[in-house]
Amino acid sequence: MFGDLSGHDAYELLHVSPDASSEEIQRAWRRLARTHHPDRFTDNAARTKADQELRLINLARDVLLNRRASYDAFRDAPAVDEELFDDPWDDEPPPDPWDFDTPPSPSQDPWADATPGTAPPPPPYIPSRPPPYIPPPWPHYRPPPRHQVGSRLGLGCVLLFSVLLFLWGFGVVLGGLRGLAHSDGPEPEAPVPGVLAGSWTGIVQLLGDDSTWDIELTLRKGKHNGKVHYLHGGCAGTAVPIVADAHEAVTLRTVFPNEQPRCDVGNVHITPSTDGRIQVTYYKDDGVTEAATGTLLRR
């Protein structure tokens, strides 16, 4: 515990009594440190000795100022009586049962106590020495390494299949939603040519009268319903293509909600013009006499 003192007594190193105070220990250390300081000696041997003395003095001061209670307990502890412990190796070791080179003692002779005319006693049992362990010549089994390229390729295929399956499901759902969106309203009966597709706006005038109304028409190419608006959006309905001829003219049936029955003025006949506009014509009930006409421009 206090082996750094090399067996010296800390009180003797500082030349103080065991009941000396901390101030006395500090003064004794200062006096001895000045006396044994290595710088006071020029000879190498003297400097080395002074350095060792100074180291012991410093250790003694540190012990008595910081660990004095522990050191006093260690200093006053009785010495251990070494005679109380027996050396287990003092006795002779037992004979080695595997030592076959040593001849047996006379007491081990099985014929020593034999009586003439009786069967010989059995020989003493001598255990056989187990054979030494010899490791097998074959190497330890190790599982073959997994092919990282194959596993990564399999993972990539699984991810690709998952993405394709997700896209297919998304397309099915989107198609169903589109079908639901376009399933409302009447079914179109004729396709709309591409020249009429788009958004159109213009004014329609009633023949034989000065009455006019605005019209907005939106059509899609193909067999799709369009949208029609009258009176600046006050009437909003569905334009259903019902007839298409070889001259790219289309007849539209207008359908308005129940709350807008006054908005229906009859079927709309549209015909493309060479100047990029379309002509709009409304017929009377006989289907021959024109009731109103107008010209629409692309919006």
C-alpha cells in the first residue's frame, strides 16, 4: 500500500515524532528539501543520491499530510506470522500412477504374502493411459458463401415486379374513376371530329327577331360528351353528339338539369368553316326550317 517509501518510515525520513503537527511536518520538509536539493551538488553520484533522498522526503510529506490516518494504521498493524501457514509443497508429492519406469516397491509384490499351494493373487489393477487426441485430417465444414450477385439480382426482380404491380393497380383504379366520371349523363351516339374539338364562344341570333344569346361550347375528339353554356354561364348543360356526317358536321343534343328547363332551345348543328371558325344552326320542330344561326370562334 505504501511501497513507494521502499520500507522507510515516513516520520524518520522527516525527522519528526509520530505526534507532530502538520505545521511541524511542513517545516521539517522545507528544511530537508533545501538540504538535499540536487542543484547544490556538482558530483554526479552526489546529485543522484540527493535526488533519491529528495524523492523519499517528498513521498513522506505527501503521506503524512494527505494519508496520515491510513499510514498510521498500516504502521501500527502487527506483522504477519509466517509460521502460521504451512507450505503445501513441503511434503513429498504422491507417486505418479502413470510412471511405469519406476520399479514397484517390495510392498507391492503380489507374491510376497502368497501361501504355497494356494492360487496366486490377482495382479494389481493398473489403469491404462488414454491415447493422445489426434485431430482429424479433414478440415472443418464451412457453408459455401452466398452469391451476392444472385441475391441482389433476385432482390431487384422482386422490387421491379412490385413497382409494375403497383402501376397496374393504379391504372385500374384510375380507369375506374374515369369511367365513373364519364358514366353520368346520356351516352354519346356519334364521334366528334378533331377539327371541332376545343372550346368555342360566340353569339347566336334568332331569325326574324333581334333577340340574341351567347353560347360557349367545349368538345372533345372522339365519342365523348361535351359542355354547353348559355347566358354567360347561367345555363350549364351537357352537349351529347348524336349525328355526324361525312362533311365533319355534328348535331348535338343539349341536356340541362331539371332546375334549368328554360335553357333548352333545341339541338345544335355545328359545321366547320374554312376560316377556322364554326357555324351554329338551330332548326324548328320540322327539322328543316332554320330558327337561329351564329358564328363561333376558338377561345
